[in-house]
Amino acid sequence: MGRLYERLGSRYWLVLVAGQAGASIFVVLLTVTVIASYYDSSVADVAWIAGIGCGLTVLAVLWSTLKAMPAYNAIVSWRATAAPSRTETVTAWDAATTLTLRQYRSNSWWVNALVVLPTCLLTVLVLDLEWSDFFVVLLACLIPAVYATVLSYSTGEMLSRPLVADIAEALPDDFPFERHGLPVGKRIRVGVPTYTAATGILVATLVGDRHGSDQLVLAVVAALGVGLALSQELSILLARSITEPIGRVRVAMSRVQGGDLTARVPVTTSDELGELAHDFNLMALGLEEREQMRAAFGTYMDKEVAALILSGQFPEEGVEVDVSILFCDVRGFTSYAEKAAATEVIATLNRLFEVIVPIVDRHGGHVDKFIGDGLLAVFGAPEPFPDHADRAVATACAIVAAVNESGTGLSVGVGVNTGRVVAGSIGGAGRLNFSVIGDAVNVAARVEAATRETGDDVLITAATKRLLLNLIPLVSRGTVPLKGKAEPLEVFAPLAHADEGLADPVGR
């Protein structure tokens, strides 16, 4: 069907008409043959009645399809659009999936009447029956008419699948799904009794006596009564055996969608539905393990960086970005560590970083790494804040103020520098670390070391000062020699953390 759809394009509706009409014509031919066998009829009589019935069927199906053309045209219009929008795609998908249902829901009654009533009347006239026999023939046609509707509807749905598949490929994953199709349980409750009753009439015709209207009525009533009585309970049980397991999966899926990854579906059967439940449980288990990994990943790495890496959008070769680097180090920690127990050293560092890390997060930075008793933070990557220099300086001042009041007995020095770095995943042999590298990082560490010489808690470079968007009071400390740099660098101390008697404050 897919190739036929691709070849015919907008004319594919002719296939829908041919398929549905063909299914109905098969039932018409069988019904006329069965009814005519109860009366004295010739081959010519049967052919005449069947020909008229088939012609009316084609006209009725064609007219019904033409009435549904606005919905079909929406699908054709979608296919002709080079770049359909999300809304257009969802609308076309809804039209394709409900095309057959809307056609039969609004037209099945009058379509059956258009075919059945004239055919029954023609049967009475051609076979020279009594007018009272008209109602007998009409009764005999009711069950086949319903069966023809079910068969033709199923054929139309099958032939519509290429339309649906074509649109489904472009359908967004998060489109607002609304259930408009015919429920599975209703299909079974209607289809099984109809099929059973129609089969009963055919069997009664083949094995029973066929002598006039009395025998025809007896065959129809017996087939209808036995068929409905035996199939009704079966159809209900069959419908429940399918819809209830699916319903349990849907409930569990709603829980997963709501964030409950512990949701599971009992595997109560060993058939396809049991396999569906088992596969769902495996999927939920995988999602739960992935979320646990994500949570652990976020514990050992900045959450924003972890989300960026897990998204798969960050280039493997890294990117060059302008950022502000903050380097923080504990003063006198070596002498403290020599006297304290190892467990106490770790506990003290953890308490210290519990104060510092939230400050970095609050100002939009991310902790790149912990280096012993030091910490390296980056502002401006992965989120490219235009005011990354202001954020870094504000963070440095807030860290010093918070640590001095934390009661840990420790003090820190902070250096801030701004420049171009390469951000990316660094490592090998399956072990990677997302980090920033470049001269700007080394300078930030050297500037922090210079705080011991100037006696300041916070020092920033001229590069950081030039990028500050907000005017803050700064004190120049002149130039200081930095290890690894040929020329000394001018550094500045924020006034709130500087000895104001050493120099005059300077602005930007």
C-alpha cells in the first residue's frame, strides 16, 4: 500500500473507494445468493438483483467518500506543503487517523438504507414474492448489512495506514494526543457478535432446508439468537483481556511521566501483552538507573555542565570562550593539616566548600574542580553571561565575607582573571573531565597567590576590571610579578576588602 500511495499521491482516495466498495460488494453478492436460494430463482434473477445491489453499493460508498473529502484534502494539503508547521502536522495526523471513523459515523445509516431498501424491494419484484415477504428479506439483510459495515470500515482503516505513516514520521514527539479513534473494546464487542451471527446464517443456509420465507426467518432468528448469546460473553471477555492490560500499562506510563520511575506493571500473561508489560518494566528500570546516574553525575560535577554533557550537544573538540576565572585557596592550610587528623581535615574542607559552592551557584558560575584545599570556578561557560566579570568579582567578595564569618577558623584568598580559554572534555582511555584550559586559568591562580604578598583577600586583574559593567571602587596594587609571566601584571583589590590607606580608589 505504501508504494501505491507514493505513486498515486492525491488520487489515493480512489484506492479507499475501491477497497471499501469491494469489501461491501463481496457481502452483497453473498447475501443475495443466500436469500435467493430460499426461493424459486434463476441465475439471471440472481445476477440482476446482485448487479443492482452492487451498483448501489458503489454509489453509496463513493458518495460517502466524497462527503469526507474535506478531511482528505487537509492531508493532501499537508503533503504538498514544503515545511508544514507543528500545528498543520498534528491537524493532518488527526484527520488521517479518524478519516474512516468520521466517514462511517456520519454516513453508515443512510448508506445502508440506500443499498438495502432498494435491493430488498427489487428482490420481491424480480422473484415475484408476496409483499409481506419484503419484511422477511429485509430482516435477512440486516445482519449482513452490519457485517458489511464492519468489514468495509476495517478495510478503510487498513488502506488509510500509508496516510497515517507518512504524517507520523514528521509528527512531534510531544504533540497533544487526544483519543478520537474507535476504542478497541468496542470493536471487539461489535465485530465478534456480528461475525458470529453472519456465519450462523451462512451455515444454516448450507445445511438446512431452504423453502420459502418461513425457513429464511427461522435461519435468521436462530443465527441471530445463538450468535449473540454465545458471542456476547466471549466478546466481553476478549475485550477485557486486551484492554485491561493495556490500561495498566497506560496508568504506569502516566506515573513515569509524572516522575515516578518506580512504577511497574505486573506481568500476568505469557503472550504479547505480557511481553509488553515486561518491556515496559525494563524501560522504567533503565530510566530509573539513568536518573540515578544523572543524580550521581550531578554530585561529582556541576549540574549545568552535567546536563550539557548528557544532552550530547557539546562539541567533542571543545569551544573557545571568553570567561572569568575565580581561584580560591585556603591560607595556612598546610600547617593546619599537619596538626589535624586526616578525617578532621576532610570534614573541615567539606564544611568550607558547603559555604563556598552555593555562593558560586547563586551567582551563575560553576565549580570546575577542587584542587586540594583550593577551588576553581568559571563564569561565562557553559552559559555565556555578558556580565561574567561582575559575577566573578561579586562571588569573590561574597566568599571572603562568608568564610570569615563561618566559624571554621580558616581564611581564604581569591584571585579573579578574565580571558579566552578552551572549554571541553579532557582525558582519555574512557576517563574524561570537563574543564577549561588556557593562560587565563594559570593567571587566576597566580593572582590568588599574590594576595599573600599584598595582604588582600581578593585581587583581580586589569583584564577583569575592563569588562566590569558596574562601577565598583577598586584599589590599584600596582604591578606584581607572576610566576611564568615575562611581564608583571597590574592587579586591583575591591575596596571593601582592601587596606584603604595604601592607595586611592580607582574606578573602571
